[in-house]
Amino acid sequence: MSHQIFEVAELAAGEGAERCIVVISEMAENSSLVSQRAHKASGEIHLLTQYLGVATAKFFI
């Protein structure tokens, strides 16, 4: 992602406004995908935590 930021800065300093827009769009899409993956992982961790809590409770009962 940092490579893309430098590319945007270089393009903004010179010509290539269309490419600059494409790169910014790609960065936004990548950011969205990372956010979705993090959200999914958070949900999976939550489910695992619940499962471990139930398994631990069964062990002590």
C-alpha cells in the first residue's frame, strides 16, 4: 500500500490524473477488503472464544 501512496504522490506532482484516480480507487478497494477480512476474523475469534468458554464450563461441571 505504501508503494501506491508514493505512486499517487508522484502522479499528483506530474501528469497522469486519470492514473492517480485509478490508484486511489485501488487503495480504497484494498482498504475495504482488509477491513472486511478483519471483521470476519473478529467474528471467528468471538465464536472461538464462546466455544472455549462452553468447553471450559463443561470441563468444570
